[in-house]
Amino acid sequence: MHMLVVPEDERLPVQEARAGDPEAWNVLLRRFRLPLYAYVFELVHHEQASLDIVQETFINAARHIGSLQRDEKFGSWLFNIAHQKCVHHWRRYHPEEIPLDPQDECYPDDAAGPQELLIRKEQEEQFMKGLDQLAVPHRAVLLLHFVEDFSLDEIARITGTPLGTVKSRLHYARKAFRRLLENQHENPTRTDSGTTPVR
């Protein structure tokens, strides 16, 4: 699945959608449907469930768009709705795979970019395979930060967690991802069967 970036600075017909313009909602649907589906599918790993979550996300957005205070944040607001539905899905069907976050730990901002995690076009497949082996909260923060290009503050809003928690998740996600890459290099013939999420 290809990585899709959602820039926050593009002009979107949010005001028109709030006023009930059907064409404005069609524009928003076309703009965000695929990025949302890509994000949701990487978390729930089920095609029909992903399609249902994306549909429910837009239904909820249409019902509650009046609560959106800043039109330019429509993208992160929409991803917040989808993320909460993914969390609900995982708590319902895979409660054992939602780990607790480390508490009372603070990590400095990491200046390294996507290249550090091999998030480059020619290595996209390797990155996506590595994501599958991470715990869901770690997978989510990597997708939102490096794939969808949201800032840490925006990720905190999307996931409904404190900024410090987002930083610690990103720290542990990077650490776990590096460990996975090291294991792949040491065991290049090892298959993915029987692996469990790295926490």
C-alpha cells in the first residue's frame, strides 16, 4: 500500500461543507478517502472493517462538523475521528494487543527525518512490513508522523493523548523499528510467520 501524505495547508471547502453543500463534501471525500483508508487499514488489517470505519468517519464528520473550530485543521480532526474508531475496534477484537505506555518519561525531540527509518520510496515495502510487527500505538504514531506528515502536536490531538505520551511512543517506535531492521539484516531468510508485535 502506497504512502499518502495529507498536508494541512491546502485550501479545502470546509466552510461550504459546514453550510451543507453536497459538492463540498464530495471534494472532501475524494481528498481524504484514500489517505484515511491507508491509515486505518494499517492499524486494523481488515479490508471490510477499514471501509466501514472510513464510512463511519465521514458520517460522524458530517454530523459534528459544527464542533470544528479551525477549518485548516479539518485533516487532523478527521483523522482523530478515524483513529478513535480504530482504537474502539482493537479494544473490541484485540484487547491483548493494546499495550500500556511508559509513564513519567520524557524524551527530547528527535531531529532525524524519515530517512532514518528507511521511509523512502525505494524502501517503502520494507517499512510497511516492519510496521506490521509493531504494537498498534507505536504503529499509529509512525504512520501519522512520517507517512501522513502530521506534527507531534497534531498527533496528540488525533490520538487524544498528551504530547509527552506521543513523544515517548515515537521514541519507543523508532527503537523497536531499528531493532526489527537489525533482526532482518541478521536473519535475512526469516519469514514473517509466527512473529508477534514488538512492544
